[in-house]
Amino acid sequence: MSTKTAIITGGAGFIGINLFRKIKDRYQKIVCIDNFSLGKHDFFNKHLDDKKLEIIEADCSNKHELEIIINDLQTKNCYGDIWHLAANSDIPSGVENEAIDLKDTFMTTYNIVTAMKGSSFKSIYFASSSAIYGDHEEQILKENIGPLIPISNYGAMKLSSEAVICAASEAHLERAVIFRFPNVVGTPATHGVIYDFTKRLFLNNKKLSVLGDGTQKKSYLHVDDLIDGMISVWDNWPDKKKIDIFNIGPKDEGIYVKEIAEIVTSNFAPNIEITYGVENKGWLGDVPRFIYDTSKISKSVGWEPFLNSREAITKASKEIFYQFQENNKI
């Protein structure tokens, strides 16, 4: 008897665990693969009794490890989809060491796509990024904009991953969906601007220093909206279409880093001193602002986010504050 199965790479990460919660009732089996560099075993604590769940500690950049996993699932008559979230999500670390993005972002994708060839897993849902566009300043970013000129190693490897998936779609995949994420916020957080600000304020709630001058403006989407958007595409996919690309994000033009700092500090105390840098970029490869066009996903599947960028930041900042309180970690 065949078992409908979802493989979630990066399944122990922040987005992965939220995806698991949303799709677990739609599959007979969920396999979460993670190397646990950022993902946490603790994220699964509430789900360890779920007989659908299998957690595998493995590195998707290791082709041999990945092939063993997929071959083993096939021997158990498993078939289905791969939700590919595994990647280096720490952009500054990829600036310091280019090999990190090559290994954790591109090679994970390359190995997954090649392992799918001839397997019982025919569809891939890929977490790409706004970083593939590069810095287009005030120009609205549509899926068909060009040229694509990423300014970070992370963006370059995500764009290369998209290319590999497109080629595999022509060769052997039955379905490929590329989601271009904005900045995603929520819990359980492991990194990101809200997490970083909150962590530092738990250490010292008198002062917060911010990289850049605070005028960086970006779109933020709450993870609940993100997962709902992905599932909306999955549910409404045209039968004969093999591949498509979707921006997925809020409908507004984003929120300034200065506003984010003010929202996060408001969880601690009034009148916390906030100091800023002098440049409009937080780090090398940082796109200071971008504006997403999400009309395609809206028109195609009828998805709209519940929260705008400011609302997403406000909600996530409270969630992450409580996460630190509950875990008593700094």
C-alpha cells in the first residue's frame, strides 16, 4: 500500500515546523530532514507522539545521505512532494564565507533535484527569496522583472537554485513551484532582526544599537500568512501547468528598520535609547529597500495576507518576547 508523504527539508527550522503543523493532516506521513545547525529538536516536543512524523538528522548538501533517505522511503512505498526549505538563512555569514551559501543553499537544491530523478517524489515546492532580484531601489518587483542581479551570495545561490529547478522541470519533474519569500517573522524564532534586537535588549534594556541608519525599508510577512499562501497555491494548482513562480508577501510597501526598533523596544520599557549607524545598509549584500508586487498570487489563487508589514512585526515582536521569557534564554 502506497503512503502519501511530504518531505520537508529544513523541517526543524522556524518555517519548517510551522509548515509541518499546517500540512500534517493532508499527508499520511511527514519526513522532516534537518542538519540542526539552526533548527531545534525542541521544536518537535509537542509532536513527538504523532505517528505521521519522522525526524531525520541529515545534511541535504551530502548527496549520499540524501539518496539513502529517498531510496529508503521508496522501499516503504512512499510517494509525494518535497517542500524544500533547507538553506543558509544567515546572509551575513555567507558574506564572510562564500562556501556556506554554496554548500547549504545551492548544493542542497542540486542534490534534492537530482535525487528526485526517477524517484516516487515528483513535485517540489521551493523557498526562494526576494534576494534574487538584487537592488532595484524603488522599482516594484514583479516575477518577470529583469535583469536579476543579486548582490549577496545568498541571493546568487537562491537564483542558481531556481535555474536548476527550472531545468529539472523540463527534464523530469511533474510540478515545480518557486516561492519568492520576503522577510518572514514569527515563532519559534532562531535569528532575524526582531530576534537579534530582543536578545540584546534582554541583556541590556537601556540601549539598543542598530546597524544602518534606520531608513532601510523592507516587506515583512508573518509566518502564518506565508504558510497559508503556499498552501493556497498547492490547493489551486492548474493540472497541466508544470512550473510557476510566485512572489509571496504583504501588499504594503514595507516598514522602516527604525520603526521595527521602536516596536521591539516598546515591549521592554518606554524611552529606551536607540542609536543608529550612518549608512543605509546593515551589512554587505543587504538590499536597503524593496517593494513586492503580489498581484499574481492574488489573481491566480485568491490569496491575500491578513497582516501588513507593521502588523506582522508587531505580532511577531510580542511572540518572540514571550519566547525569550518562556525559555529564559539570552
